[in-house]
Amino acid sequence: MAQIITIGKRRWLAGMHWTSYEAVPDKMELQVDAQRLAQADEGVIPTWIALRTGEAAIQAGFSDTVIGVKHPKNIASLAAMLADSEKQPWQGTFQLAEDLWWYIAVRDDHAILPDGDVVGSKADIDAAKLRHAHFIDWHVVEGDLAALTVLLQSVKHKPTAVRSTYDSHRPVVGILVAGAVLLGLALAAWQWQEHQAETERLRIQLLQKLHLQQQQAAPQAPTVEQLLAAVPTPSHWLAACRDAVYPLPLSKAGWQLDNVSCNGTSAIVHWRRSDGATVAARPEGTLLPDDNAVDQSTPLEFSGDIGRDQVGALPAARQALKAWAQARGLSLRLEQPAPPAAMPGSNQNPVPVVVPNHLAFGMDMASPFAFGDEFDALPGLRLTSVKSLPGGRWNVKGVIYGRT
């Protein structure tokens, strides 16, 4: 449930549900999406909205009316204000009062996850983190109300105002009729946004052990050992990716296979239109704005015991990966989040950052699918994405975990 939080002289709304768009939606489209969200919330139609139109992400945040506030006058979205304030992907947790916390989760293109704007008790925040536990490359930020204030002061763009979606709480008949038409047109964009956030079915499959623990005790953030046991090993993940992309034909109805990639829990196929091909006969997927390319997304399928706990010392894990890459003549790139610098002229400390005990890495290589067992042998290693490159090479990204 959304809440209004006063920080300094401004009122902020926290706890909105976010939806992504390929282009700026009009009022009718926003009303249709509000109707759709009502189906998942006991029929209560969200009547407040914040439209975020940044350079990368175009999103709308939805929420019901806050009790005691008739109109959202002089209220701005807290998540929209801070979404692009940190290095992506990032996850922030802030204690606002004794038992009031705010949580934000931002992924690709600084897009807020649909359920990545949560305000409530510590248990509410831990439950939200658990839903996002299968994402393993977070840049983590933690702090209190003072730290959140400093972070807000560092942002230079204007706040995103919250406004009313409806003139009343009762939707008109015309909206329902037009909504049925627009809903079909928006389906492809909605499916694209959904695969970037999370696949509910796979989340339950991968985190079933953590859910059993959650039923017996209060929700807790998963440990590194639990994450490694829940996330597919490199060989399982590569096998699922290979099974998704290898059977693909080189062309469909004149649309050429341009490149393929696997990211997290999905395989993405990029088709490019060639001479003679038309949009009337094209591969399934999201047609891009230029009408010359299609992105097709399918979930990766896993089977058996896909995870394994293999945590060791992080320096040793890093050295093992470096030695493996050097022995094969590969250029390995390692990245690690760094704490933000204090603002010029500010006497306050910067927002405290918890640097997780992991390192992200990337490299370009020949087909990685033959190296699944070798990746498995490297301690604490998990793969997050592979993408085909020209010349038969692949870009590989992943994370190594270890105790510091």
C-alpha cells in the first residue's frame, strides 16, 4: 500500500506499481492499464499515477488513493526521482522510522521493477528482496532517512508529479470498450516488460527451498550460500540456453536471424527483415519501432538439481578465474561497485554502500557451450548472460561469489 513520506519541505509518494512502455502512453492507455492492475488487487482501480519519461526508461507508476488525501497536490514519486541516481542494476533499502522502511529495485535502462517500489515494515521489505533474489548482480545501497535526504539532494532533474487518473472512482463504459481494443495492442509490449522483471513460475522453481524456510520463520534476505544453491550452475544454465537457441532456423519468411542472447531466465532472438519480407508474415515477438526488426523472448527450461553451494574465499575465486582465462588467451574484465563520492561543499557523509562479496566479470570468446563443466569447476561462478557476436564469437557475463 502506498504512503506519503515528507522529506524536508516536499511530500513524496512511495509504494507504487510500475509498468514500462516503448513510447509515452496517452491517457486512455494509462486508464486501461489501471483497469488491468485492478484485477490483481481485489478489483480496486488505481486512481493515482506518476508518468516517468526519462531518456532510457518510459514508465508509469500506479497506486490507489492514500487514505485521508483527496487529491495528490504537490506530491511527487520517490522512486521516479531516484531510479537513475545510482549505477544500474541497483537495490536500495532505507529505514525511515522505527518500523517504516522503503525499498527500491532498478534494473536495465534504470527501469524500476514492477514490484520494486515498496514501503512498509522490515518484513515487507525482506519479502520484496526475496522475490528478487534470483537477480545476482545488484549494486546495493543501504541507509536511513538522513542518507535518503542526501541522495535526493544529489539528483538534479525535476521531480515526477503524481496526478489523478480518473475524475471519479467509477470507470465509464467508454473506457471499458476502448480498453479491450488497446489491451490487445499493448500485449506485446507488456510481455517484453514482464520478461525483463521476473518469471514467476521460474522464481518458484529456483527458490522453493527458501520459500519453505520462509513459512517457518520471518522473511530474511538470502545468504550467498543460499543464492548459489538456488541459481543454476553454469553447465545447467548453458545447456538451457543452448537448447533454446540451437534449433532456431537461420530465417523465417524472409526475416533473418541477426543475433541471439540468453539473459537470466530468458532467451532473446533478434530477427532482421530482409528484402521481400513484410510485417504481415513475421516471427512471433515484439516488433520494434522501425518495423524492420523483431525481438522474440522465450523462457529458459531447467530440469533436475540445478544449483550447488560452492562458496570459498573471494580472492582465491578471482585468481582461479583469472588463471583460467589467461590459459586460454582470453581478455577478462572484472568490475566491482565503488562507494559514491561526497557532494562538493557538503559536510554530510555520502550514502553508505554495502559492497557485496562478489565480482562481476565479462569476456569475449568462442562458443561458451563447450565449457560448461570447466565453468562448474571454478568456485563461486555463475553466468548471467551470453550474446552472439559477429564472426562466431560470444560475449559472456557472469558473477563470482566468495567470502571476503
